[in-house]
Amino acid sequence: MPHYISLMRWTSQGRMGLPAWRDRVEDGEREIEEAGGKLVGAWVTFGRYDVVEVFEAPDDETALEIITRLANYGAEQTETLRAFTREEAEHIIKKL
């Protein structure tokens, strides 16, 4: 199943709600599962981004649905990347 990496920055609303961050992650995990995906992990980070989440989705359309659902909370601004495994990348590169 394809993997997606979401790089997140907390909004001012998100920073005010930090005490409930664990609940937000659990709510987000439910949203991902309801759409047909799976949360692989969520990490709080130093630097430009506050949180990195990795999730799986069966296809790009489902990933977009997940990202849109999660954006409705308004707690983070996200940048999401499609991640290719080494095997997937090698398969693509062999076609060049």
C-alpha cells in the first residue's frame, strides 16, 4: 500500500489545543481508518515542522480524502509527500 508523509506545522489554534494533542492524533487515526488507510506513526519534531505523520492509503484519491478530512480540524498546516519504497523506486528507474 502506498505511503504518505505529512509534514505539519501547528496553527495558533493547534498550539492552544496542545494539551489535547493525543486525543487529536487518535481522532485523526480514526479518520484515516474510516477512509481506508492506516496511520503508521506520528512524531513531534524539532525544526521547521512540528509533527511528522506517516500513513498508508490504497491510492492517491484516498490519500487526498484523508488529508482533506484532517485539514477540517484547523490545528495544522500540512505538506504531504507520496513516498516510494526502495523497491518501487527501483522498478520505476529500471524503465528509464
